[in-house]
Amino acid sequence: MIFDTHAHYDDKAFEADRDELLNSMEEYGIGHIVNVCASIGEFQRTISLTEKYPFVYGAVGVHPDDADKMTQETLDEIRRLSRLEKVVAIGEIGLDYYWHKEEAEHQVQKEMFRAQMEIAREEKLPFMIHSRDAAQDTLEIVREYMNGSMYGGIIHCFSYGKEIAQEYLKMGLYLGIGGVVTFKNAKKLKEVAEIAPLEQIVLETDCPYMAPEPFRGTRNSSRNLPYVAKALAEIKGITPEEVIDVTEKNAKKLLSL
Ligand code: NI
């Protein structure tokens, strides 16, 4: 069954039909979902989803957009929640220089990224990384941690080229691939998908964002993942079933499920 490694079902976009949608997942072939925290102060929304649905797991962390609002208390809370049984990763954490162009902001983001990587290391949990327009700095920090005893992780919504992909693959990390791979103009990501071993790819939606073709621009959900599996299968010259099967195994292995 399909494993969605990165979703945001706590988002307001699902307010009207969240339960109905999540209750339909099994029927659509979705076996597991990781709901990933992004904003500060919204951890409990993810934890509640993990308590309500047996197939929903959680990742706790703060997105670089909110890095400047983080305090020691936030870090303590991430650590405390990371010890819950159904919390399987620290995320989403990382760097975003696309929305934040000031050097001072980059410094704060790097500091909070490192602080959360430290929690992942100490709590022996994998990490889920968001990185946009910050290829070199992200790579540098990930390298720092992968040199030590680090569990591993996923580079979510991978948006860089082949060379950067190779660096992460060499470290044994996974690339999260979602709706973008179905876009006609996604030449770079298609090249990455071609060179990355299937054993190091995981499926993800990033829903409500990043809906695949033919639904591009609409609200996304895990139910659209067969379109991503189909696109990956075409690139790799294999069947969508094989993509679904191997990526599910990859996710279960990384997240110890
Ligand atoms: Ni996300």
C-alpha cells in the first residue's frame, strides 16, 4: 500500500471534510501517512491526528519560516513530544532562503535547524528536511550531523539538481518525491528521479499543496499519490506497483515501523 511520508492534514484546508477524507484512505490504497508539523504552536493538532487514526504517524518540528519565533521552550516541547510512541521523525526542519533573503534571518534559521538536528540525534529519530534556495548551507549542516551517529532522514520535496542529489544519496538519505514529478516543466526533478535508486526514494504529498497533474493547483491529498507513482514508474521503466511497494518498504525501514 502507498506510504505518504509528508502530509499536513492539520491544515485549515481540510477543516470541512478531514474525517471523511482520512476515513477513505484505506479504500484508496493508502496504508500509512506521516502528518508533519510546520508552524509553531500547532504540534497538538498533529498529535491529535496520530491518536485518532491508527495509520497516521507524526513528525514534530518547526519549519524555517517560524525559526525566528522559536525559544528554548519550543525546543523542549519538541523533545518531549518526540518521545511519544507515534512520533516517528523530527520535521519539518531546514532552511528557506526563497522567502527569507536577509543574512540575519539565515543565521537564525541555521541555529534552529542545528538545534532540531541535535534533538533528532539525541532521540535517535530520523529528520525531515525542507530546503529551498539554500542548497549549500543545507548540505553543509546535514553533513555535519551525518558525520556523527545520526539516524538518517528524508530531503522533502527535493528541488535541487543531480549533483546535490548525489551528495545526499551518498550519505544514505532518502529523497521525498511528490506531485512536482508529474509537471511537464519539471525537467530537473525528472533527471534526479532517474539517477536516484528506487531504494532511496519515498513518496509524499505535502498536501494540501503540490497536487500532481491532472489536478495541479487544486487541494492535494494522499489519494492523488497513484499519479506520482505512475510518473516515477514511467521514468524508471517499471510498474507503478513496484514503485508503491519499494517506497513503502523504504519508509517503513527509515521510520522503524
Ligand atoms: Ni511540508
